[in-house]
Amino acid sequence: MSWLLFLDESGHDHRNMPYEIRGGVAIHAGRLWPFVQSMQRLELYCFGGPLNLYQKELKGSTLLDPKRFRFAGQAPSMPDEARWKQCRAFLTKGLEKKTPNRDEFTAYGQACLEMARGVMKLLSDHEAVLFAAAIPRGVAKPATWQADKYLRKDQVFLLERFFYFLESKGEHGLLVVDEWDKTEERRFVARVQRYFTKTDNGVYRTTWVVPTPFFVSSDMTYPVQAADICIYCVNWGFRLPSVGMNAPTREEIASEFGPWLNRLQFRGQGYRDGAVFESFGIVYVPDPYTGK
């Protein structure tokens, strides 16, 4: 059997997020369908209906926006049936370009937080593993051939840790990526394939990593939506101050979701130049374009 690493990104618009992060969650093929079914049931339980009927999808920036916490705290937790009714009204008014009332805002806020919490628990229950590589926001890309044609160091480290994980399991892994701009997708695929065919480490890591990414639409792929939620939480709620990842956090995310991220991330052994070291799924790379 194999593992599928569902990848998404956060902060690549260089606007509001503290970091630029690419990462996601690895789910074993044998657990994938049960996980998707669990996500569907959770969505129905939280919102009272599937979000795609309202032209919505599950995203960290939607579920965990500061306004959602404020809306959710406007009243005590609603009974399930009341929350479902008010959520459906909120979502319907969104389609109709109408303004929801206070109860509808409250219900939607509570549903969003319940969904985010539930996703973390489902990932843990289905033994998903988190991988993420962060770089400072707005790092300038050098005008060099290497920077244009090869993967950045943070992306290499992400694939490296996925390889360590697969090697420890003795199973193969696939890369499943949220689609975006077609031109950028082609460039990314070319960089990935160049890494796996033109570098010694990359060639060796094809032992376990299938070097061809598969692109999917996030609004139809629950695991990518789960990855989006995790990466959003890493951006706002997980820090590695010992290596310089110390930007301000949002306390409501760091306190509640930070421990989940810490439990979900990969932990194992890595090796380089004959040295063996402890390796973690979340890595910060302050200098993604330098050689070391």
C-alpha cells in the first residue's frame, strides 16, 4: 500500500500571513476513503448541509478568521438543530447577497470552529501525518538560473522528510497538489522532476517517493481542504523560536490548535553526510535560496 501527501500552500500572496508555507497531510491509502466519509459526516454535523451546495469549501482562512471567533462568542453554544437551521439561512443569504442576522452569524461562527476542531481530531484518528516547510514572507527570488529551474531548499526539505517517513514505513508515497495557475504548475512539475532525476539525493529518494505530482481541485478534495486548515494553523499558531521562526501568533489558534499540530507532525530519524539526527515534519528555512 502507499501514502498520499495532500499538499497546499499558505501565505504565497505575501499579504497578511506571517510566513510562506507549503505543506500538507499524509494519509494512508487504506484510510483515505474512511477519512473522506468522516469529513463528509463532520461537515453535515457542523453546518447542517454540504458547503458545496452554497459554493463554499473548507479553508483555514474561512473557518478560523478572527471574525469567526468573535461571531461564535456572541452567544452560548447553540443546540445542533438550531445551529443547522441558522447556518443554512446564513449560507443561503450569502448566495442571495443578503445580510445575515445576529443569530445566523453566531451559528456560522460556531459551526466553523467546530469544523476546524473536528478536522484535527479526524486527522489524528486516521493516523495522518503532518509535513510543512516555512520561509519568511516576501523572500526575494534571485535572478539566477538555479533559482528558476530547481526546487527551493524548503521544498527539498519537505520532500526529504516525507521520504524519511516513507522509508521508515517501507511504503511508497504519492504527491497530491492543490491546483493553481497552469503555467506555475508546469514549472513546479519541471522542478520536481529535475530534482528527482538530476540530483543524487533526489534519484535515491525515488526509491519511495513517486516523482510525479498529481493535481486536484481543492473544492472537490476533502484531504486537500484538511491540509489547507493545518497549514493555516501552522502559519498562525506554530513557532520554532530556536531557529528564528518567532513571528507573532494568534493566541486563539496557538493555544488550541498548536498542540494538535505538534502531535500530528512527523517525528523520525534523518541522515545526511553520515550523521543521523532527529527529524520533524515542520521545518523553518530562513534562507531558502542558499546552498546550505
